[in-house]
Amino acid sequence: MAEELELLKLEVERKSMGIVAKELKVSKATVSLVVREKYPNPYKIYTKVKERYGQKIIGANAKADAISLFKELI
């Protein structure tokens, strides 16, 4: 679940807490509590994060792997 938390933090940093809250269909307070790791049971929110932003994890890792591979070849 740490992956989802980091992804949520990244999205909040890139956009805003309000935009992310609207995209996840939760309140800004909920997003804030989850980001600060104060939300009592964040697993439902983590599921929403994974469904909404999960594809970006795969793309980011693939790009980073490709760059690393390219650097090794040089």
C-alpha cells in the first residue's frame, strides 16, 4: 500500500488536493488525512488511487527502466 500512498502524494503535488479529491470522488479532508497518514482505514482510498492512477506507475517504471538500460549501453 506504500506504492498507492506515494502515488497519491505525487498526484497532489502535481495537481492540487482539490483536483485529486474531485477525481477520486472524496473530500479534500479525506485526501489530506490519507496523505498525512492520519486516515483511520485508508484501504478504500488506496483502491481508488490504484484504479485512477495505477497505470502511471507502470509507465513511469517502464520509462525509468528504459533510461537505465540505455545508460548501461553507452
